[in-house]
Amino acid sequence: MSDPSLRGEPLVAVRNLHVAFPSATGVTQAVRGVSFSIGREKLGIVGESGSGKSVTGRALMRLLPASAQVRADALRFGTTDILAASEREMRSLRGGRIGLVLQDPKYSLNPVMTAGSQIAEALRAHARMGKREARDAALNLLESVKIRDPRRVHDAYPHELSGGMGQRVMIAMMLAPNPELLIADEPTSALDASVQSEILSLIEEQVDQRGMALMLISHDLPLVSRFCDRVAVMYAGQVMEELPAADLHKATHGYTRGLLECLPSLTEKRDRLPTLRRDPAWLAPHA
């Protein structure tokens, strides 16, 4: 199957996506009319907690609870219609053509399997590979994510690894099938500040080397402006503004401006950081 992005079509197409969660007290509209596309590029999705960023990423992989109500005019990965795809088709996409790196490796890795066996499992699930071949490939992947002692880490359990090391293992596992898209959902939020830049640089390096697309979900505006090509800013389940990452400082929407103004500065002295003033008009449906 030819790559849609090579024909000028986006790898990911999301148009008018809605996700709702029913409960005993009513229906929560988590995502309301979100639209965007991704080619072979790095797209940052930013916003506060609860803005719908992670729900949007999980909808693309169809990883939401069965109770979730999902509808869209279009929700496609390549030529695959995500809403109409069979579970078998989705299994080939998840972890195969689409990789997902979550926030905290402590909750993402299997605590009763060694790091190497988990990477090998990902390799064998998406490629015909023998046990020895999978072990060698897992060691190579651990080297590629800049782990200094890959053999020790290969045989270690998740609780024996630091947070940064665990996240490197998680990235290696997601890279194993050589995916076309990597979704990184707050990949550094559980890490020390000194390790965060290393992990982000590693993700950027791997994405560029492998020619993958990246969806970086974050609440950190400076981070996405530094690592991404485009930024979509979400608030209350909607995209408020989309612009080139290099032009983030030129944002015009009140919500984006408010977030930027709330950031502390190392060069400008201010007695007090301003409080974000929310406009009820932001909740109105956006085209």
C-alpha cells in the first residue's frame, strides 16, 4: 500500500471529531468538533488538563472506553477509516503503524516482565521473528535510545529502572515495529527537569531519522514551540487556534495569549504573574 503522504494526502485526517462520556449525572462533552491533519511533521497539541488533548489522541487509536460516544465527519489514518475499521485492523495499527508513549513508564510497562522481553514481544507481534533474533533486535533498539548498558537494562524489571531509563525503554518498545506515527502523551511530565530535555531530544532524533510523524501532547507551550512544526491549542474540547510553532509568540486568540502571558520570564522582571481571564465566548462552537 502506497503512503498517502507521498501522494500529497495527510497521514492523519481528523474532521469534526466529537467524543462524549455518559454518566449518571449527564453527558460530558470531552471533545467538541476538533479538526486537524498531520503529514510527515511534528504537531504539538497543547492546553490545560481536561482540555481534551489525550482523549483526541486515544480516539485516533480507538482506545477509549466502550461507553464513549465517538462521531466524526472523518477520522482516518492513511487509507483506514478508524470508525469503520475492524478490531483486527485496529490491532495492526496500534503498536504497529501507530506508537503511543504515555506519561509514566511505571504504569505503562508490565511489572512482571523484563524490559527486553517487552520490547521483544512488540517486535514479534508485528514481525515474523525468532526468539534469538528478537533479543538481538531488542538490544539494538536499547542502544538506539542511548542506553549505555543495554544488556543490563534488557534483563532488568521496570522497578529496577529509573524514570528516565523506563521512558527510554518505552520509546524503544514503540519504535520496535517502525511506526509511521508516534503519539507522545506528556512523555516527560513524570521525569526530573534534568532528564526531560534528553528524552525530548531522543524522540526528536528518532522521529527525524525514521521519517515518522509526531503528535506531541503537552501543556508546556515553550516545549512544543521548540520541538514541533505546528501547534494546535485546545480549550474545553475545542481547537482555539492553530499556527506554526515558530509563530507561537504571534498568537492572536485570547486563550493562547493568556497562557503565554502566564509564563514566568528569566529576562523580564514582574512582581506578579497575571491570572488567565476566561471569556465565556470561548465555549461557543468553533468552525
